Amino acid sequence: MSESAKDTIYIDVDDEITSIIEKVRGGKHKIVALVLPKRATMLQSIVNMKLLKRTSDDANKHIVLITSEAGLLPLAGAVGLHVAKTLQSKPAIPPPPEMPKTAETVVEESVDGAGESEIDGSKSIGELAGLPPESKAEAEETIDIEDEPEAKAAKGKKKGKGKLKVPNFDRFRTRLFLAAGGLVLLIILWFFAYHVLPKAKITIKTDTLSVSSTVAFTADTAAKALDEDSNVIPAEPKTVKKTDAQKVAATGQKNIGEKATGTVTLKNCTKVDGSVSIPQGTAAIHGSLTFITSETVSLPASTFSGGGTCTTGTKDVNVVAQNGGAQYNLSGGRTFTIGGFAGVNGTDSSAMTGGTDKTVTVVSQQDIDGAKQKIVDNNSAAKTDLIKAFKAAGKYGLGETIAAGTPVVTASPNVGDQASEVNVSVTTDYTMLGVKENDLKKLIENEAKKQIDIKKEAIADHGLEQATFSVTDKKSNTTQTLSVQTIVSTGARIDAEALKKQITGKKRGDVQSIVQALPGVKDVTIDYSPFWVYKTPKQTGKITITIQKPQTKQ
């Protein structure tokens, strides 16, 4: 191929005007063909067009813009640059935009400044460069200015007829990778669809028989292991502290009226020689009425007559009624016993007067005791907490063994205080015994086996959820004998793990036949998932077997 008589420069979309100018100046030939891309924004400015034109004039070169963009043609015509659609097209200066010409907008249309273009518009760019028409060099230099891949491919087919087509290895490699990735994805999806996702759920309904079982056993904290012969189960105590409060109405009555006062004549009739001192605060009692001495008195020694009658040793003392009330108003001549002094008696020489009635409601000890007992007896919260604690430890709490310790009671107001109600708070330690659930089930199972054929039937439910317990002998809080009554449910003896191994990989009909052949099986339901699975998975971990308990029959 001969050297071209022109410079063909391909402009990128990102090229700046300065870069284009440098490329034009670096050209070796007089004619420079600038192949512009679509959307050549760098030349959509009249200033850049003028710079390009001035560069061509300074370098004594002729620039031809290879483009078909209508937006660039008026600008090229305004500055006098030649334009051609392709390298084979005839170059020409497009008409300038229609605008009034002024001194500032006049554009020189000649290449060398003489007013006439040196480029012959009747010749192609190749011919202007000195090449013969339709030369091989022109065919090799021919470039379609369309930058779309489809257009280039179409022109390549026309112009490349007879040439060896070079395959696009990048495209081939991309397609190969995509195909390989798609194949791997299909394999992964197939593996998940037929090995990971498939599951089987098999529900077996069996004929069930209910057996009533009553077992007596002893829960003993001293026992170390289950004794099946004597039905002794090792027990463990647990304690929980509960504080509860209750508000109750006060029911006590108190007469806070004025207290009666009077005088009692004390007589020393002790048979021991010597005087007797009666301290202040000593009770002088008449029937149910009590008076209190207001002072300390000393009684002289007693003397007796020949018949043993007490004749001397008397003295008067002031007394006040223990409580207020008109009932303490007594007429004279009443006898009194003196508390703590068997040989001293008294007589009121004058009436007891001044007592008045005024009854109010006060807190009584019975009010506090009643509230305390209600709180202690209401042990449901403590029982629930202890049963939960045993369950968390894998044991069965025996609710009937719960016992309350000594309660600590506080009351406000206090006993005897005037009030309409009283707040009673009680703190109590509750203790309960618990046993291993398996030990309890073992004793229930031993009793039930006396009524069933254990070769064909297995215990499906020991009935502990509805079991009834009662304490028959409470030797202490740590050793108690109880009786438990349950309804034990029995069903077909099915080894689920062995059955899973037997049905792996088998279709629905085969699995149904195998399960229904087991003794005691009433019905079987088989569910596969997802919907496309039609046989049982080969992994036993993906098989779930549920033995359903139907309505029991006695």
C-alpha cells in the first residue's frame, strides 16, 4: 500500500480543541481530513471553528471536516472550512447561516485569503491529494464517518468482500464464559431442587387405647436413686420467697368514753404475819370489770378472831376503770379480788361513777390474723413459680407438697388503733418437692404394663398433664407419700428412625403400603414439598414422622 497524500485524523468525543489543533499542526501533508464522531460538541462553538480555521491558515494546510451532522455545517460555512460526508465525497464549503453581516461576523471563505478556495470542489479528497481515482490506497483509506457498530459492520461486508474475516475472540470468549456460567447455575439449581429442598412429612394415625393407672409413691430427699420395687423416688426441695399484701376492714370495737372512778377498801387477810404492799397499777376485779389502782398502799398486818375471821388490816385506795364506758358505773357495796394477792380483797365503800359510752371501730388481732391466713393460703403464685423452676431444671414439681414457712407479718395501723381498715403485709417462704419426670413416668409405665400387651402397644402419653396428685402421708416436708392417678394412652409401637431408613428414596404409593402394614396403624398421610417432588428424600434428616393420637377410647 502506497503512502497516502493526506493526513487522516480521527477525533474522539472527549478531545478538546487544543488537542485537535496539535494534531493538525503535527500532520505531514497539506490536506488534513478530520473524521469527526457524532455529537462532536467541541466544534459546535463558532470560536473553536475560528481557531481551527486560523490554525490551518497559519500552518498552510487545508482542513476538511468529515461529518454529516447538520449542526456543524453552518458553523463550518461561517468560517470557510470544507466539509465532506465521507473520505470519498467531494469537499465543499457549506452555506453560512443566514444573518446580517457585520464587521465582526465576516468570515474569510478562501483557504489562502484570496477569496477563492484552492480546493477543487469537483474532486474527492483523495484526488486532491494526488492519488488516482478509485485507487487501492483510496479503498484502504476509505472510512465511513458513521460510528454506529451496525453501520460499520454493513459497510465492512460490502467493502470487505473477498477478504479473510477475522473472528472477534473477545466476543467469543464472553459468550463462552456466559454459557459456562449458565451451565453451572443450572447444575446448582438442579442440586437444590432435587437434593436440598425436597422434604417429606408423614403423619400416622393409630388406634389408641386409654388405660387408667393409679400409683402410690414416696418422694424422699434422702433417696439417691429410683427404687422401682418400693416406688421411692429421689426428691429435691426448692424454696421461693413471696411477699403479698392485703387490705381488710377493721372490725374491732372500742369504747373510748370517760372512765369511771371510785374508792376500794382493801383488807389484808393473809395468814402470814406482817404488812402487805399493794403497788400502783394493781387490778381490782369485779366480775368482767377491771379497775386499776392509782397509788401504792401498804396494808397493816392482819388479825383474826377466835373463829378465824379477819378483823384488821384495811385501807382505802383510789381506782380508775380499765376502759371507758357507763358499764363501769357501779353502786356501792361490791366486792373485788386483787390481782396477784390471794389474801387481799376489797369492797367499794362508795359508788363508781363518771363512766360514759363512746364506741369507735379499731383494728383487732382477729382482723390481722384473718388477713394473714388468707395470704398464706393463697399459694397459687408460689406454686406456679416453683413448678416452672422445676420444669426449667428438667424435673416435675409436685404441687401438692407445697408448704409455707413461718410468715412475717406487718400491719398498719396497729392492734387497738382507731381505723376503718388495716393493711396487712406477709412475707412467707414456700417449699415444694420435685422429682425427675422420667422416674415418675417409669412408675406409671410399670403400672400400665400390667394392663397392655407391650409387644404390640407402646405408651404414647403418660397423662401427666391431666394427672391428679394427693398427699396420703406427710412424714415431714422432705419425705411425703403421694398417690397419682392418670389416664395412660397407648398406641402402635413404631420405631420412627427405623421407618425413615426403610422408606428413603421410595415413591408415595410404596411408602403408604409400608406404613399401613404396621400393626395398629389406622391411616397415613404423606406430604412432599416442594410441589415437584414425587418421592421420599434419601436423607433421613429431611423426613418428619408424626404419630398422631386420635380420640381415645376407654
